[in-house]
Amino acid sequence: SGPMRPCAGVEDVRREMLRLGIAYPIMLKAVAGGGGRGMREVHEDGELASAFERCVSETSAAFASATVFFEELMTGARHVEVQILGDGHSVVHLYERDCSLQQRRQKVIEVAPAAGLPAEIRSQLHTYAVRLGTACHYRSAGTVEFLVSGERIVFIECNPRIQVEHTVTEEAVGVDIVSAQIRLAEGLSLQEMGIQTLSLQRCAVQARVVMTQAGRVGAYHEPGGPGVRLDSSCFAGCTPSLSYDPLLA
């Protein structure tokens, strides 16, 4: 939970926390952030001013935006997201994926479907995602992200685009999400595309290979074999840019 608008400064955060009855710890987040950037944990009031300043500085440098908001910090929660497709009239879900294993708040392992979720929680996640897409007449591919802690489900955000982890859902459900997004943009309906009732076909795991420091890739050998899919533009001798996501493969 948190305010439904950005915060103008430290005192604004304090006022909103008091108004909403939210106690520490909280998470400061950049409105334009992503990939784990522009996020700061605040565990007590004495940390708020410096954390807010660092968050604004980082998001200004990375995203040319200084807009920040805050959320209740839920420690130990699972990060579960639901893939949706919408044609402006109907919305379907392509089940969920668990993105809880992260490095510096950036996803590195994704599993579809999410293992060990109670059936009721899984059903609620699907229902909430479809309801959100239906309410705004969604037309495209999108991801609705949640935190799950016990029986509590909290909405994080909706990403109205293809995400890196879309591939794990493609393998689990058997739908080419990139192709579906293009066909939806061309005006086709889900019915015309034959995407109305979907079922899980298999379990899939995505593992990201990310840079931990700057440099040149000295050697590069791709895995292969049955059931192995690779998405990468990396090659031996390349020097990945530090201006973008540190993802290699």
C-alpha cells in the first residue's frame, strides 16, 4: 500500500505515511525506474532524508526524471506476475510466473508456473490481472505484477509492454507473445487469433546471465539441446554497454 501520487519531498512522504497509517519500513521508488534502479529501503525516520536524496539523484541520472513515490516495504514476500493479452474488449491471462529470485532487486530467475502457490491465491492473481485489463479496455501484451505474502496479495504495477521474462511464459503456455502483440496492434481480436482458452503445457525456468562488472567478453559458448532456448546478442569479443540493462543472455 502507498499513496496514489508521487511525493514532492521528505515532508510529503511523512504526511502521506501518517494519512495512510503506514509505518516503517517503506520503499522509495522512482516513477520512471526499472531494473532495480531508483529504489531505496527506509527502515526508520532518520534514514528518510538521505535515502530520498539518493533516490532522486539516481533516477535523475538514469531516467532524466526526479519523480519519486513510496510503498510499504513487504519483507519476505514473493514477487509473482501475471501475463495478459487484451484486444480492447476481451482479456485473457497466460498464467503466472514467479520472479522472486533477484540480484540487487533485478530479476535473475523466473519460473512458470509459480511453484507452491495455494490454488485460491493463484486463482485470485489471475482474476485481478484480467479484471484490471478489462477495466481499462487493454489492447496489447502486458504484465500485472504482485507481491504475495501468505494470504495477502498487493498490486505493484502493470507493465504495458513485452518484458525480458516473457519467454518463460511462452514456453510454459505455447503462445508466441511477441507475434500476438503485433497481431493485436493490427486490430485482430483474441477470438480471431484463437487465443481464448489457454492451458499450461509444461514448466519452464528462465536464468539470466548478467554483467557484474565492466569489460570485454573473452569467451562465449552457448548451451543447447532439447528443451533449451537461448535469447542473446552476446558474442566473444563484444564489450557490453554500461548505459543499459546488464543482461547478457
